[in-house]
Amino acid sequence: MEHDKRPWGEYWVLEDAPTHKVKRILVYPGGRLSYQYHHQRAEVWTMVSGVGRITLDGVIKDYKTGETALIPLGAKHRIENPFQEPLVFIEVQYGTYFGEDDIVRIEDDYQRA
């Protein structure tokens, strides 16, 4: 199983198929992913523990355990965990390409933009 650590947390690839990719993503307390978009994939995020604060095209909303966010193709998005407990969510990517090089970073706390 593919696993990668990032400055904000870590992820595990649960499935990597020609039509989709599934990840389990852990965001540490205080962690925040880059504000980004994709040219070739859309995503669905389902919170499984903790609360995720999601920015979607400039609109910020908290998603609790069991809630799902739809991230359309090309939409600018970010998830963060400003809370004390770890955040875990499942990301399902669908589209035509799922490589990490399809991340266009607009803003990033870790100078990767």
C-alpha cells in the first residue's frame, strides 16, 4: 500500500484503478493542505473522524464525521484541521488522471506553491 508523509499529515492509497483512486488521509491538528485545483480529476471527501474545515471556491464550511464534500473538476479547494483532534477522511478521485503532478497549488503554508 502506497503511503506518504506530508508537512500537514499523511495519506495511504487504498485503491488505484484506471477509473478512480481512493485515499485515506490524516490531517494533524493545526494542519492545512494547499489551496489547489486539478485539471483532470474531481474528488469526493467523506469525513470519518474529526471535523474538516473545507474551503471550496472561497466558501468555508465545517464538515463533521459522516458528512461528504463534492469537489468538482477545476474547483479551488483546501481542507484544514484547526481543531485539537486528528482529522481522517476518505478521498475518492475520479476523472482521467490521478497523478500528484495534477495538483495546481494557489497558496501553500509550506512554500510548495
